[in-house]
Amino acid sequence: MSVRRQQDVLLAAGLAVLASVVAVTFGSGRRPDTLGWTLLLALHVPLAWRRRAPLVVLGVMIPLIATFHEHDYNHSAPTGASMVLLYTVAATGSVRRTVIVGCSVIGLMVALKLGDGMAGVAESFQIAGWVVSMLILGGYLRVHRQLTKAALERAERAERTREEEARRRVAEERLRIARDLHDLLAHSITLIGVRTSVAAHVLAEDPDRLDRAAVARALDDIADTCRSARGELRTTLEVLRDDGPPDERGPLPGLDGLPDLAATARGAGAKVELAVPAGAVPAAVGAAAYRIVQEALTNAVRHGGRADLTVRVGVRERDGALHVDVTDDGLGSGAAPPGFGLVGMRERVRSVGGTLTAGPLDGAGFAVNAVLPLRAHSKGAL
């Protein structure tokens, strides 16, 4: 037996006890005899199913109550059961059903009291007030429960939305950090590797005629790259530890940092031709362009496969967009193994609503072309 059924059984038993006390203590009409007690106790039994089938219970109880009153037994005894039943009908049904039941009960009661003359009619209207009150109370509580349920559902949906938004923001931030770490470490480690190879080559080429100045320059370049990487890594880690909003992360890299990227690539042995006639652009677009050029230069230096590698970098505004073009004449760029570089570039381009094409050129070399719309973007996207 369910908890609700147990509650309804206990309520029916309690109302039966109360009705028995009322039947022998006060109220109008005569005390019940054997038939009266049978009717009085029997009409309380269906209340155990009042919430499961209220209309069926109503159809069973009304004849029992009407017969009880027709025999002029204590008219106050079944009042509690009647009021609980009417409340249940209103609390579990629609407004239309409540009105129909209320009019039917009042009409039946008036019809039964017509034989008592005006006194019976007056008493019927007094009882009708109680009937209407119970129906209104049940209807009010039904509407209140519906509104409360709707409010709880809205609150749950809002909470789910906030949680999903928080998870989305965390995912975006983790993706941004992963891209930044990849760009930083891949670029720096590639340059360190190239300069280390240069130093090793100088040392192994002719140990008896060691060019100490060349070795020193290579080692100095490695140290500079390590210091630069350490500074950028510290900045990224500070972002991870910072609980403030994304806008407090500090300035994003932009087009003004492209000459430094070109100089770093030249230090790794590549010939870099840089043309940046573009003016001021939104911070998010500038940061995306910077990271794209950084990754393209890193890939060219890493996979170019020739000592006289030439890389051409062009950044210009055209048709309301920033066009970023990076091409090289390397031998191995097109055959570079798959990794996170191109994936990261595509994600950065998508974050500002742009498009990216990348692939080997006919003959030799590799090209990266990005089109970044020049509309306002959120800094949090990168």
C-alpha cells in the first residue's frame, strides 16, 4: 500500500470516528439505528480511494449520504466526509468539472429539501455556502500547487542552464589554455631545437677551428628563447590561478607582435618576408592572426627541410575582413605529421567567425590562408 493510500485510509477512519461522535452528541435529526450506522460507516469507506478515483467515489457516496438524510438521521454526522470529498474533487480536477459537480450537488440537495418547504430551501442555501467554500478551497490549492510546480520547474531549468553555461565556459577556457600552451611550447621548443642543432653542427664541423663566437650566439639565442617561453608560461599559469573574470587576463597578443615572431624565425635560419599593411583590428581578431602566424612559422621552421627556407607572411584588410597568408618554399611542410597545430588554428579561426584553408603547394612548399571578419569579438573567445 502506498503512502498516500495509507494516509487516505487513516483519514477515512478518523472521519468515521468523528461522524459517530457527532451522531450521538449533537445535531439535528434522530440518532442512527442499525441501518443508520450501516449507512454512516459505509459512506466513509470509499474515501480510501478519493485521490485515485474522485468521481467514482462521489458516485458511490452521494446515494449513501442522500439515503442517510432521507431517513432523517443526524444530518450533521456525514458533513465531514461530504466536505472532504468535495474538496478532493476540486483539488484534483479542472475548473469545468468542479463547477459541474458543485451545481449538481447543490441542485440535488435543493430537490431533496423541497419537501420541507421554505425552511428546507433556506437550510439548503446555508449548506450550499459550505459546498461552494470547499470547492473554492480545493480549486485554489490546486492552482497553487500547479503554480508552485511550474516555479520549481523553471528554477530547475534555470539551474540546469546555469550549470551548462558554467560547463561550457570551463570547456572554452580549457580549450583556450590548451591552444595557448601548444602555441607557446611548440614554437619555443622548435626554435630551441633548431638553435641547438646549429650549435652542435658548429661544434662538430671542425673541432680544431672552433668558431666560439657562433657557438656563443647560438647558446645566447637558446637562452633568450627559454626566457621568453618561461615568461609566457608564467603568464598562462597566472591566468589559471586567477579567479577574476576573463577580461582581467591582460592584453592579448596582436599584429604588433608579428615582427618579433618574424625575427625569432629568422634567428632559427629562415628567411622571413613580412608585410603587414593592416591597421588597428579588434583584439580577438588580432590575437587570432598572431597565433596563426606563430603556428605557421613554427611548422615551416620545423618541417621546411632546407637551409635557405623562405617564408612569406602577408596580413591585409580587404572586403571587411583581415586576410592572413603564410606561404613557404620548404620541402617537407606538406608532409608534416598530423598534430594539434592545424586543429588549433582552425579553432581560433572559428572562434572569430572566420575560415581557414591550409595545404601543400604545387611542387613544394605549404600555404596557410585565413579570413577573419572584422566585427566586434569577445576577448573571452581566445
